[in-house]
Amino acid sequence: MVDMEQPLATDTNTQPIKNKIHSIIAVASGKGGVGKSTVSVLLAHFLKKRGYRVGILDADIYGPSLALMTKASPPSQEGNTIFPGKSSDISVISVGMFADPNKAQVLRGPMAANLLGQLYRQVAWGELDFLIIDYPPGTGDIQLSLSQLLTVNAALLVTTPQDLALLDVRKAISMFKTLNVPLAGIVENMSYFTCSNCQEKHYLLGQGGGAKLAKEFGLCELGSLPANQDLTRAGDKGLFGDDSYFSPQLLEAIEKVGVSFLGELAKIRPAPNLSSFTLNWRS
Amino acid sequence: MSQESLAIKEIWQKNSITLGIKWSDNQEFLYDVRTLRALCPCAGCQAQRPANELLEQVRPKTITSVGSYALKIDFNDGHNTGIYSFEFLKDLGEQQKKQG
């Protein structure tokens, strides 16, 4: 048979809206309640302060937090295009912006995946240096759909120190490895509580879980964040944009996570591979 | 941290029934598209394999990347639910090479 060499498939931008997103970062855990959303918002503000253009997509359909945590302006819509809400110049989209906060989203997997697809594709993100995807807990339907929908450049994992949390985070690491998503490292959250009277650090949830996990998988421990009333209040009141609410020690801990993250991200070489393509077969 | 995950460097249509893939480790494999249809990893095909006589005429319409880990092939017999992971395709290529 004569070979009919056809041209190579080329990278295509399949999004109907002309967005230009340079890096998609997953903030994930596997475990619920470890502070994925807190880390997402802190990272977004860190990157913003460094001059990057940042957006956050709250991928937690069933328990969206980012509308409350960012107090972003409401999104607007023109035809099928959604313009994201804004909080300190960070673009934010969350199901929580569209739904009654007291009403549950009772949806099966495929419907939830469709909804997420809309939130990604129909949103006019514009040009972003970073789109942070705040993942829901678990390693199931939604996480798989997200990994099919997007080409995630790197995942940052959040854990709390106790073994019980590590159990779930290991599964998330395994999932990202299966899906060929590079891992940027691990943030240990709620690592310690500093007593305001004696200034001593108390390790309420045990010690060294993040480091243990990082060692086990050869990943970087990006840093640890304390259990802290100011962080809790910032989350409840949407105050993350204002550094004056945080102590110098807390700001230092956040800065360390951000700087280590950027360092690790730089090490993930963009390989000369096709990332997103369609090959049309000629009969 | 250096991570070498499996990826596609180049993908092309060699002829009407052959797909070529150059992998990130520079190995190159050719795939008969009818074999890919026969080995469709979707749940439906796992339960019931397509009949052999139907496969002779089957061709892809489009082949699209899925995230960073797989391909989705839309076949002209209307079947499009198979997600072919890079790992699956690479293993298949290596197996075929061994068998000559």
C-alpha cells in the first residue's frame, strides 16, 4: 500500500470564547475540610501581588465556598457568555454565585460535569497567567471530568497533619499520576496553633504529616500554614485581600508557600509535546 | 522535581487505516484503527465486543486529546465513548512490536 503521509495534528484551542490561559493549577486534596479553598484564595492573592493575572474556578458544585470567601462582585451575563465576578482584581466563578446558598445542588455526576464544563467554557476569563481550580474533595466523577476537560499544568495538594488525612491525599496523588498531571508539591494546613498567651506552638492534629507524604512521593513540601483565627475570619468575611488583618508570622508562612510553589512550578518543564489537539481522519 | 510522564510528541494519519504516534520517549508505533475499534476500552464494549465482520469498514472521523492522559476516537460507526489512555496505547504498541 502506498503511504499517504498526512500532515500532523496541530494544537487547537477548542474554547469558543477567546481566552488565553497560560497555566491551569489544580488545588486538590482528596480529603474534605483541609483548607483547599483557603489555600486557593491565599495563592491567588500571593500571585496577584506578584503582578500575575489570576482567576479562580470553584469546582466544588456541591459545597461551593468561594462566593463567601472572596466576596467577589456578582458575575454578569451577555448571551451565552458569563463575565466572572471580581475580588481585588481576581476573577472568580463559583456555583455559589448563581444558586441559593441554602439550597443543595442535588445533581448526579454527568449533570454536575456539564455544569462545570459551562463554568469553564462559557466564562470570559480573558488572558490569565494562572487559573486556579479549587477542586472538590474525592477522586471520582468530577475530578475525572475536570482532568478530561482541562489540561492541568500542575496540581498542588493540601493536607492536614494527621494520618487519617494522608490516607485520602495519597489517593489524590495516585489519581493525578494516572491522569499525567505533574505535582507541584504539598501544603500542610492547620499544622499548629500558636497560643496568644504563651506564644507556644501546639500541634493539635499531630506533627509532620505533610513532610512524611512529601518524602514518600518525592515531592516538595511547599510550607505549612497554621490553624489561625484571622484566617478563619478572613474566610467568613472575605477579607483575604487585606494583609493588615494578618500577623507578620502568618504572612511569612503564606509567602513561603507561594514562593516555593513558583519555584517548583518552574521546575516542571513544559515538554515539547502536543497538549490539546484534534486530528481529522481523511478517508 | 523532574517528572517524566507519558505524552504524545507527534500524531499523524499514515494511511487510510493506520495511525502513527511518536511518544515522549521518542518511541514510534503504528496502530491499525480497526484494532483500536475492536479493543475499545469503554464499558459497553467491555461487556460486548463489536462483531469482527463489522470492523473491516470502520474508520475514525476525528481523534481528540482528552486532558493530558488519553485520546478519544469518534468512529464512523457512531461509536465514540472509548477513552484510550496513553498508557493503554503505549502498552499496545509495545505488545505489537514484541509479536512482530
